[in-house]
Amino acid sequence: MEHPYTTAEATLPDDAAAALLVGRVWDPAAGGPSVVAVRGTDLVDVTETFPTVRELTEHDDPAAALAAADGPVVAALAETLANTAPSQRDRGQPWLLSPIDLHVVKAAGVTFPVSMIERVIEERAGGDQDQAAAIRADVIAAVGGSLADLVPGSPEAMRLKELLVARGLWSQYLEVGIGPDAELFTKAPVLSSVGTGVDVGVASASSWNNPEPELVLAVSSRGAIVGATLGNDVNLRDVEGRSALLLGKAKDNNASAAVGPFLRLFDDAYSLDDVRGAVVTLDLDGPDGFALSATSPLAEISRDPTELVGQAIGAHHRYPDGFVLYLGTLFAPVVDRGEAGHGFTHEVGDVVRISEPRLGCLANRVDRSEVVEPWEFGIADLFASLARRGLLGG
């Protein structure tokens, strides 16, 4: 299957003309990453005003600040997208990067009842696909079917916890799914996320894994939610299923955190209420002819986005450069790809498209973490690049 080439029309939100979109490109002429605003079909360099996206998201009014910023056109969006895949890249021309830079990459897990059930299954199966189908039926029967209306931390949730403990079915995943404290973890190092049009990585040691289509919030150091984008929280089910203490190994590998295509800033046309009403869609096409489509409506999340952000940042934990937060997914990878009862797992060459009408489309192809384009540009490199360009003024 060809590397995912996405047109500008398919990449942008349906209401792109009204959207304040910011991203990053690698600009060979500048010798480093540049911050760009999407203006029509062009990418406008606003790095002179905002050397990093972090500086923009720290502004008191990021949307107004981006709208007022100006600069030269770096390239057309269509040309930049066409030049982004490493296999077809002209390194003398700009290509698209992840739209975030100095933000810490955080994620919330087990925020939808279905995903909570799947995590319990992984744990009880010890990462063994062969046991998944039978365990799934037992667990769903034990919790009484749907958990959609159960409020985490509520008296009803605590009574369910007591029931499950009495039956020997309690799990650490049920604890964070229906207990008072959300699961929050660091998904990836600063500057390691990848954007649209490039490969995402699945570690070769894994044989049971899946995409996680999610909405991602951008949060300032003050705890203000300033915008949203899309993400793929690539997950190794067999690794995490062996032990929750292997979460870092399951979640944080080369190119395992995709973010993009652009960060949409909140303004009069787009707000947190639009996030709450978002429906994230996953479309997957495999080199073997396998196809999968699924949706993840944010309305079914068990904790409001503001609660998740509030648990992540506060007097107990500061983020001086802000952070982004994956909100979790409703997607449950239970459709059999091969042998009955084994559910879904990735194949190299899968093309994953994660989309939402107000945020656009994040498209990536799947490869092994050991062979994807290596992550080589770190924080020291970024500051050296900005210093050479005279963009580190006091």
C-alpha cells in the first residue's frame, strides 16, 4: 500500500476558512523548525512572532495573537504535505511536523467504559490473545453490561467496586475507570511526537497492538485549555497486559505518539463545547485488504475534559511550558482480523486515518519502531537552531 498521501482538502477541517490553525514545518532554508499559521492554502511563517508553539499557547489570548501575527509564505500546504513522507521527501523543500514542540505529552487512559473493559481483559489474559474472547464475556457479565451512566467516584461506583472485590474480579483498571482518580501518564518525551503523513511506530516485540484515535487538548502553564487537535496513542496490548508496570514500554516507543494535523485554537467559532460534542472517526486500511472503521464520541467519556485537566495540573503538579493531553478513546479493537477470537492487531503497512470535521485528518502508515524515521532533533537542537536565527531574544 502506498504511503498515505493526503490532500490539503482532506487534511483541513470542514470549516477551515473560519479556523485558527497553527502547525510546524521543517524549513530547510531556515535550518530548523518554523511555526506556521494556515491561511487559505498557504502556510505563513510566524516564527518571528512566536519562535515556538509553546510561546503561542502561553499567550493570554492565543487565538487573537495568531490572527494578528504575520510573516512570509513558507510554502503551499498541498506541496508541503506531498513532501512530508520520508520515502518521497525532497530535503531541500519544507515538510510538515507535529504541531507541538515544548509541551509535555500526557495521556489519560481508561476514560471510556468500553476501553476500561478491554484493559481488564488484557490484564486478566496476561497479554495472551487466545484468552481474550472468553474473558470478555465473563467481565461484561460481572459488571452488568453497560457502564455508560456510571459516574467515577460516585457512591454507585463504590458499591460496584465492593461487588467486584467480593467476586474476586477487581482490577487496577476498574480502579481508575470508576474510582475517584483518573489514569494520567506521560505518553512521550518533549519533541518526540510525529505529525501527519509519516510513519507511526509499533515495537517489533509486540504481536497484539492497536491504534487509539483520540482528541488531544493543548493546555497552558496556567491550566487554561487553549485548543485541540487529534492524536493516535499507539498501544501495545500484549506488553501492558503482562503488567501495568510495563506501561512505559507499551506506550512510549519511537513514533508511537502522533499528533495533528494542526492545533486549532479556541475562539468564538470553536470552543470546549465543540470538543465535548466531537465524534472522532478511525478508518484503517491494511495491505492485506483488511478495512476497519469506528467512531469515538466524546459525549460518552466518563470524565469531563476539564476534570482530566484539573487532575493533571494544579498545586500538586506544574507544567511551566504547558502540556497536551490525550483524552482516551472509545475504540475497542475486538473485530477479528485473522483467527476467530483474536481480535485486531496491526500489520506493517496499515494506513490509519483519524478524523473529526472541526479538526481535520491525521493520517499515518504503520511500521516498526526500530525502522521508522529516527527521532534525532531534541530540545538542545531546537534552542541551537533558534539561537542561530536570532530568535531567542529576552
